[in-house]
Amino acid sequence: MAKQYYNFLNGKWTRPHSKVYFDNINPADTSDVVGRFPESDGEDVEKAVRAAEAAYDAWRLFPAPKKGEIMMRAGQLMMKNKEKLARLMTREMGKVLAETRGDVQEAIDMAFYVAGEGRRLTGETTTSERKNKFAMTMRIPIGVCGLITPWNFPMAIPSWKIFPALICGNTVVFKPAEDTPASACEFVKILTEAGLPNGVVNFVCGGPNTGELIVRHPRIKLISFTGSCEVGRFVGEHCGRTLKRCSLEMGGKNAQIVMADANMDLALEGALWGAFGTTGQRCTATSRVYIQRKVFPSFVRSFIRQAKKVRIGNGLKPNAQMGPLINAAQRERVHNYVVRGVKEGAKVECGGKFARGAGLGKGFFYQPTVFTNVKPIMTIVREEIFGPVVCLMSIKDLEDGLRQANDTAYGLSSAIYTGNVNSAMKAIRDLEAGITYINGPTIGAEVHLPFGGVKNTGNGHREAGRTALDIFSEWKSVFVDFSGRLQKAQIDTD
Ligand code: NAD
């Protein structure tokens, strides 16, 4: 019998009111049940909100540098337990160990980065129109925040939301994705061990229904959501109607441009890593590669040769380079896109099938898949597939590459490989994306820079960097009049 897990409410591991649990399954081996987790109902969410509300005033007033010290300790605990956390994460969601170590490292980086913010959280002092009057700005917290996260970065993404929310003085109701509650649970345990007071972070497990209960809860003041556009639209609509603050980080359809003057080996390596890293299940994954005509045939040949060599396997095995897809439905979805691509006239150069073979029989493995003969209107070019599927397309020149790269509803990440500084500068200016890499793949964010996208990828917010603080705080303008008389702005003339 698999281990049973609970919600974490007001500092206590608590059985769900719903009494309903779901199995969390290892996507590399479906006979391995990682644990049984609560499918939380309205009463569970209500208890979490009540706990977060009760903890809010004390936490809001707790000095920010002291909040930072708790985060520092959380970062140290994650460092100490990094290997254990990474192994659990691979077992739970499939990406290879090197990548899950990276995921934990990102949460550590975020802990240390935001801990430092505890001694900054700066506002501005400025001048006043009137004499003997002082003016400044300061950040104030918002209240109880509902944080809803996806499964592809089980610790990194929660850390991007939880640490900035807390440093600004908010309390939290956190719901991880139903495919990765075990990693989220370990993260919450670490926060508690680091000294976080009861009720500051409340953890409720569950799927879409639980998420919806959080979004609709009238006393949750802010929703920070990362996930698909489809769900993001619902979250945005509801928050729009109820005037709830909301930040949305959603899908991508990221392009890499390869100019004929680029270092081809580097461009090839970058495209392979961007396309097949995390089995293509990154919001920043490379799913379109635009290659200048002159070098197109040789690039395609080398790319296919390398794609066929990618070692698929259980991410815990040291030689595995690419793990499984997250679940059966996702593998079906990816395969349907491939079938659709073929139907619409694209050519599968390699892959396009469930991966079979020794050690793969019980997992959701899929072959690295490369399409050529792709037209811009095809579904595989337009929609996010979220799997190891990449389209290779030829371009005439830089302008053609930029135009095609921008011809998408999304705008998260982008990359160009070129040896020409003028091309690089034009790409930096003209690529419509929240992130642009020069001579690097579309994946590889660092926590101290803003992360997020334009167009349908987001709603104007940026996680990570100092910009994350803008999601989780409001600005207050403060005037201190020490003139001892009524001074009327815009009216008095002396
Ligand atoms: P998803 O939208 O299905 O689920 C995300 C979260 O929302 C989960 O916790 C889920 O339980 C919850 N949810 C589902 N329906 C809900 C509802 N009606 N109300 C409230 N919550 C609900 O996404 P996913 O499959 O977990 O993740 C993949 C998607 O996430 C991809 O589109 C990917 O591009 C995107 N993503 C974006 C970023 C980014 O920063 N831009 C990062 C990682 C992943």
C-alpha cells in the first residue's frame, strides 16, 4: 500500500475533509505508486484560507530581514537534501536526474535571492510640490494569495511564487499540480523545518476542482497561476469579473533561428537541448527551428542523426538523456499532434511513435520526433505540443526568420545563433518574446532576471527577478507634511 499524504493546514498535516485520495504514479514505471494524495474539497480550501487569514497580521508585521533568514535556512536545507529531493522528483515526474537536480537548485537560488530582498524591498523617496512636505513610496502586502502551479518544475515554480509572496508579507494557499504533489510536499516540509510560523503557507492537494475552488474563493485576494492557456483564460476571466489581482504564466511555442554565419555545432547542440530537454515539456522548449537556406540540408541531416541517438530511459538511470512524458493523456495528446502533422502534409524524419524497448514497457516514453516539409499554417507549428516534437524550417534571410519566428500567438522565449553582431542586435530588438538568447538555446532562465512572456504567454507580469515583487505587493504613496498648516496640492501658489 502506497504512503498516504495529507494537506498541511495551520502548521499541521491534516486529513482531507473530502476523504478522497488520488494515486501519484511514476511516469517511467506505472507499477510504482509514489503516494496517495488528497483530492481536497471546498471545506479543505476554506480551512486553508482561514489559517492563512489568521496568520496574516503577525506575518505582515514580522520584520522582512527575519523573513529572509527563514528563507536562507530553507535554501540551506534544500542544499543538504538536494540529492534526495532530486531523486524523488525524477521518480514522480520523469525528467532525468541532472535536470531534477537543476530544478532543486533553482529553488535554492530563489530562496537565497529572495532572502536578500528582505534587506532591500526598497521604495523611493522623492520631492514634493509643497514646502516642508516629504514624499515616498513603499510596498505593502496584498493578503491571502492562492498559488497554483504546473508539474514540469515541481520545486522551482512553487519557489518562484512562494518566496516572493512571503517576503512581501502575504500568506499563502498553495496547490501543486496533481502529477507532482510529493515534491511540493517536501518543499513545504522544508519551509516548516526552516521555521516558518503556522498558517503562513497552507498546502492543499488536488486537481482542477481544487484549483477552481481556490480561484473562486472570495477571500483569496490574489491568484498566481502557471499552466496552460486554456486554464489561464478561465483564471483571468474570473479574476477580471471579481477584480481579484492575478498573474498568469502560460504556454510557449518558442523558436530558434540559425543563421548561415553561426557556429553550426553550437547551434545544433542548442537546438537539440532546447527541443528534447525535459522531454520537450518546458514552457521555454524549442519547438520551431528556422534555419537559413544555405545551411538547411546539412543542419537537418545532423539534427536527425543526433535526435536518433538520444538515449530514452528512466531518469534515475545514469545514462538516460530523456525521460518519459508526464502521463498517458499527455502521451496521447503528443501523438495526436504528430498524426495531425502528417495528415496536414508534414514529413516525419524520425520518431513519431511511442518508444518501446528494454525498460520502457511500463512508462509513457515517446521517441524524439523531427518534422520537415512544414508550412506555417500547420497545427504543429501553431499549437503548443509540450513533448519531444520539433519542426525544422528553412528561411531566406534574417528578416524572413524574424517574421516567421514572430508569427505565433505566444511570446515566451526565443533564440538566435549567429556570428554577426548586427543580426544579433536586430534579433534582440525585434523578436517578440519575454526572453531572447544569443548563441544559446531557448531554455536556461536564471532566477535574478524577470521571467515571463508577451502575447498569449502571460498577462504582463514577470516572475523571478525583482519584478516578482510587483506581483505580490501593492505600491503605497506616502506624504508627510511637517509644515504645520494645510497645504493644498495644485492650488496653493506660495
Ligand atoms: P494545467 O493548466 O493543466 O494545470 C496547471 C495547474 O492548474 C495545475 O495545478 C492544475 O491542477 C490547475 N488547474 C487545472 N484546471 C484548473 C481550473 N479550472 N482552475 C484552477 N486550477 C486549475 O497545466 P499543466 O499541464 O500542469 O502544465 C503545462 C502548461 O504549463 C504548459 O502549457 C506550459 O507551457 C505551461 N507552463 C508555463 C510556464 C511559464 O512560466 N510560462 C512554466 C511552466 C509551464
